[in-house]
Amino acid sequence: MKRNQGFTLIEMLISMVLLSMVLLIATSAYSMFSEKWNGRLGYFNRSATDAKHLILVQEVLKSIKPYVVTDDKDEAKLYFEGNRNGFVAVSLRSLFQPNKPAVIRLQVIQNDDFSFALVYQESVMTHQLLTKVTQPLDFTAAIVLFDKLKDVDFTYFGWPTLKAKNWQPDVSFELREPKVWFDEYNSIERRVFPEKVKIVFNSEQGKFVLQTPLPSTIKGMLSSFEKLE
């Protein structure tokens, strides 16, 4: 009559070693999968956020309108000031209060690690309209559109002066200054509104170029305003 024999000590040790190896491989595989999944999920979330912010920037640019203010001499001026680091203008649609006009500021701010952030700010004209160039503004509402950028550059396309825009051929045969791209565009000094704004920046997702046409001013807009004064 045969006896039922159990596992020997050596067989049990071998089984435990094999089981440990299986668990180690399974744990490593799960860890690797989890890291890749989280990385892809994080990349997807960043891409979705960037896409949302791109739409916001486009809305900001499309909502800019020629807006007339007066300077210290009560002369009518078009409100737009831009340089390579950003611009200030008037929008008929606030991002935070869509039914209200606002003075908006889109600018570049350098971070502590020398990267850049593209920041949107606005001063909603709820209780007081902007009427003076030197009027103090409170840019309380703000949002970081893009962060950790390598570089950001603003440029503006338009006529160099109001005289060039309204140029007419005469007996002096004076050449007309053409429309070009400028690193700085101050409508208060030029007395003419830019026709396009372009923003170029590099992020982790690649290079972005945002170019949007701005609405043209009505001919004689400033002179009409001065007559009303």
C-alpha cells in the first residue's frame, strides 16, 4: 500500500522563489504601465487645457474694437498700446463678465526659472467707462493662459501713421509709407489702429502662431469725435 507524500522542503522553496519572481514581474509591468498611462493622461490634460486657452486667446483678439479716449489736451485718441511683451486694448466682451466691456491686457511675465508665462488680465468697465488715456485701471481679474514657455513675441501689422493711411497722390509725388509689421504699436501716438496682431511662442507641445485681424476704423472717426466735443 502506497503512502500519499507531500511537498518536500526543497520543492516548497522552489515554488516560493518562482511565485516571488512572478509577483516581481507583474508588479514591475503594472508600475511601467501606470507611469506610461499617467504620462499620456497628463499630456492629454495639458493638450486639452492648451486648446481651451488657445480658444480664449482667439476670443480676446476677436473682441478688440477701436475705442476713442482723450488725452490731457482733450484730443481724441485711439486706445491701443502694444510692444514685444504684450498690449493693452479695449474689448466689448469681457471673459469674466461676457456682457460687459473691459480694458484687457495680454502680456508676458518671466518666471523664477527664466521661463515665461502668457497672462491675460482685464479691468471690467462695470461702473465707470474708460474716457482718459491716463485714467487709472484696476486689473484685478487675471488668468495664466500658457506657462513654462521658452519665448513669446508680439508683433503688429498696420499703417505707420494716419497720414500714410489717408494718403492721396498730389503734385509733390511724395511716396506712401507702406503697411508693415511693427515690434511696437501705439495708436495714441500714431492715431491709427493696427490691422493685425500676431503672437508667436514655443511650449512643450511645440510652436504656436496666433494671428488675428482687427476691425478697421471708420474713416474720419477721430475728427468726428472732435467735432462732437
